[in-house]
Amino acid sequence: MEQYHVAVLKKEILDLVNPQKDESYLDLTAGYGGHASMVMQITTNYQSSFLIDRDPTAFEYLKQKYKDRAVHLMNLDFLSASQQLQNQQKKFDIILADLGMSSQHINDPKRGFSFLSNSSLDMRMDSNQELNAFKVVNNYSQQSLQKILKDYGEEPKAVLIASLIIKNRPIYSTHDLALICQKAWPGYHKIHPATRTFQAIRIEVNDELNQLQLSLPIWFELLNSAGRLAIITFHSLEDRIVKRFFKEIAGPYLDSQATLINKKPVIVNQQELVNNPRSRSAKLRVVLKK
Ligand SMILES: C[S@@+](CC[C@H](N)C(=O)[O-])C[C@H]1O[C@@H](n2cnc3c(N)ncnc32)[C@H](O)[C@@H]1O
């Protein structure tokens, strides 16, 4: 189980979300069920719990893991799943979104998420969707690539990298794309020169920021009164969207609809950082619906 994904900030989620027996639970990014099992062990209300993941590998794993439980599983992107649940007028006491990739995505070279192993350019979380990294890298205009690298990667050399991509087409592998980034950033750098480009293309392929932006109001609507919405982000672009939305709903007014459980995002402690270096950029924000 642990080789697929190690769930982050588990203790902090328990402290801030404070699950209670019989509460209903919606996990929008259930992955390999680390958080879900932890929460549902306390709530024990499997029949009122829904676990979502767009990744077919994660979904098959969840199906197996919970085959003896009455929990509902959905293999969908969380925006579509949330819209369906909204149409069915479902409500939940606890909603969790632990955004981004699982370790399985990074560790399996065939998925094409990592520049550390060589594979074809893929990066799809939902391996059945049409758009993949190959299409973005080889079909998008120079201007679109530039914009993606700038907006989704905050890449200072977006213009240069986009032009190198165009010049070196067709680009087939993660290795070749990483080499282009290295050309743009010669010499030694604290972070690998391909980090921002890979993040940008992954966000575009999976439409990550739009999914989040459009889902947030639905998630809040799906909460029962006294329900808690917990979100873990892994980069500043996501965190900014969540922070802004939480600020909007939990404004300093008597009639605001929510209360921030933590004013500052919670980050991992030293011990977790040592045990699971991938947790280093995780930030947890929790809001309570009045
Ligand atoms: C960080 S992992 C979650 C791990 C999980 N909390 C656990 O304990 O195993 C993120 C998961 O969310 C899924 N995911 C990311 N964006 C999604 C989206 N828009 N809709 C549905 N699933 C998504 C990914 O496929 C991945 O399995």
C-alpha cells in the first residue's frame, strides 16, 4: 500500500477536521485511500461516504481495497463528480481534497510525469482522456506554450523554452523535453531546470487550476452546516486559489458563511519531511461552514 502513495499531514487533518462517528465523508482525490481509511475508521459511516479519483489505476486499487465496504466509488474528475453529487442534492459533513499527483504517478515511468526517468510524454491522470503532454508539446502554438510556461510554471525563461520547443519538434520523450530545459538553464541550479516546465505542462494536460476554481463553490455547497472542507495544495498557484476562495466565504462579517479553522496554512513537521520528502510543499487549509 505504502509503495503507491504516502498520505500527508494525517495527524493535522485529524486535529483540524476532527471527524466524528457517523459523519458523512467526501474524498475528492481518494488516490490509494490513505486519508479515506483514516477518516472512515472514525466515522464508520461507509454508506454515506463517496471516494472520487479520475485515475483508473487508483480507482481499481480503491475498488479492491473497499470491496467489503458499502462506500461509493466514482472514477471521474472531481468537477464532474461534484456536479453529479450536487444534482443528486447530496450533503457531507467532511470534504477533503488532497490535490495534485500521487507518488504512483511519479514513480511509474510509463506515466511520463517525471523528468528523472525517460518515457513518452503523457502526464495524464486520467489515462483515457484525449489530451496528453505529447499533444501540448508538439501541437500548441509558440504563444500558447509561452503562456502556459509563464502562468502554470512561473518559468522566467518561458519565451526561450517555448522557442526551443518549437525548434526541436517533434519531441517524443520526457528526456528530450528535460534536455531542452537544461539548454535554457545551463550550469548548476538548486532545482532541476525542467521542474517548472513539467509542472506547467502537467497542469495544462489535467486542466488542474480550472478544475479547482470551478469546483470550490460546489464543494462549499455540498457541505452540511457545521461541515468542514479541508484542502491540501502542493504549489503556490493552487494555494492562492484556495486562500482567495476561503477568504471570500469567511470574510470578517457577521453574515459570512464560514469560519477559517486555521488562519495560516498548516505545513508538515520536520519528522514528516524527513520520512516523506515529497510532502515538503504541502499546505493544509480548513474551513467550517456555519
Ligand atoms: C495526492 S494524491 C491523493 C492521495 C490520497 N489522499 C491518499 O491518501 O492516498 C492526488 C490524487 O488525486 C487525483 N486527482 C487529481 N486531480 C483530480 C481531479 N481533478 N479529479 C479527480 N481526481 C484527481 C489523482 O489522480 C491522485 O490519485
